Amino acid sequence: MRKIRIDFSDFWPGFRKDDNFFLRVLKKRFDVELATNPDYLIYSNRETHVHRVHNCVKIFFTVESFAPDWRECDYAFTCRYLDDARHLRLPLYVLYTPAELLVRTGGEDWGALLKAKKEFCAFVVGKDQPRRRVEFFEKLCRYKKVHSAGLAANNMGFKVPYSSAAKVEFLRGYKFNIAFENASLPGYTTEKIVEPMQSRCLPVYWGNPRIGEEFNPKSFLNRADFDSDEALIEEIIALDRDDTKYLERLKEPNFINNQPNEFYDEERLLNQFERIFSEHVSPASRRRKFWLPGRWRLVKQNRPNPPQLAPPPPAN
């Protein structure tokens, strides 16, 4: 296996360099060594900017809707649809929820599942922006109380712990979940839609205009399919009052044809890493910026360029 010296920086609190999604995937094809002076750095979009001290090949990853800044990174994994060989689309939900938890197996007891759903609708978000999702929550509350157990518009007296597992468990007792993204942007699909799917709770979604390319459009209620909030709420009320129709919708496979979408394909991701590790590039962080000396220049780790690596032998 090809040896790769790698490091991670500028990720969220609690991120483990020695146990994370990228490391687990990379170890399936490469001999990975965590190094403080790496040849390749995967960094995220936190405000610490630790990545600036590195002069190696840098790979940008973000859980938000930010575009890569090619003045700072050499490759990128983001949610966006970009026609650029340096970029590969990697939606956040791939890191959150394994595909096997979303695939219909045929073993569900739908009667018992419906009986366990004693509550109407849940709303769990950490902030009240964008305002439209709070406004939708308020409109739906006019029909029946929606339980808000996040930081925004909390009406429960407690907050669901900040973890995907806790949220998934909380949603199991609900028929619907308001799953509005932070923004509506092509490609921007986060954990918000897969958490209710995993809970067998019907998502009420707003966000990525191309969401129907990733998941079965019949497996959730999409705000984009309705002329107004009121029209969507009318559909929610109709499903809430008719268990047969509700179950028909809930039984729909989450994936199109019940097959995980292409973004769950680890070979696709590993092939991109193969390309990254095989190319010889002049790192963006070493390109001389005559007009901007920069406060980070004096602390740069001036490693030599990564060696030219031969491509792997062709498969037999």
C-alpha cells in the first residue's frame, strides 16, 4: 500500500485526527501516517486558520455552503456542483448517516411504527436563521403544536443533546420533522433530511433545489413542490388525518430505486484521493504573493514538494 503522510486542521471541536471519516476511508487503500509535518493536509473552515502554517498540498473540506478558495487550497470536497477536476462533491450527510440505515430492507413493522408515533411534528434547529423556517414552524403551530427542542423557538423546556444519535432517537416518536436547511443552494444537502429518514419520520424539506436527484422525491415533502407554505401545510394536515395515506408516503424508499446514491460510493472518493496523491503540483500555499507578504509567512513549514508518484498498476 502506498504510504501517505497526512494531517488535519481547523475542524470542529471534538474532531479526532486519529478516528474520523476520511481516515477510515483512506486506510482501505493507503498506508496512512498521521504527521505534524505532512505532505497533505485536509482542513476545514473554522476561524482558527491553522492550515496557513502549512506549505504542503492542501485539501479543503467544508460542511457548510462555502466555495473553495483556490488561492489557499489545491483540491476540495464541498457540497457544491463544480465543473473542476480539483473538486469532488461530498455532501455532509454522507459523513453523518451510513447508507445501510436508509435502505428499505422489507422487515419493518409499519403498524407498530405508526403506533409508536404519538406526537405530531418536531422542529430541532440551533438558530433562528433563515427566518423562513421559523415562520413555517409558527404557521404549522396554528394547526397543532409543533415541538421545538432546539435552541431556536424552544417550547419544550429542554433541549435535545447536540448529537445526531440523540436527535434521531428524539424524532422516532414523531410523524413529521421540519427539515429546513440553513440556505437554499444547489448541492447544499446536510444531515437535516437523513436524520428524520433514519427515524422513519417524514421530512418536511426546504433547501437544495436538486434534492430530488439524491433521494426519492416521494419519500419526503418538498417545499419546492408547493405553491405556498399554506399549500404544503394543507398536505401535512391531510396526511396527519389519514393514517393510510401517511403510511403510503412513509413506506416509500428513501433512495431512488432503493439504491444508495453515487455520493455514498467510497470508490469514487478513493479514486479522487488516488488522483490527488499521484499528481505533482506546486502547492497554492507556496505561490509567492508579492502584493501580500502575510503574517503567516514567517511560520510556514517549508517542506519540499511531494515526490512524483507513479500511478498504481492497472487492475487485472
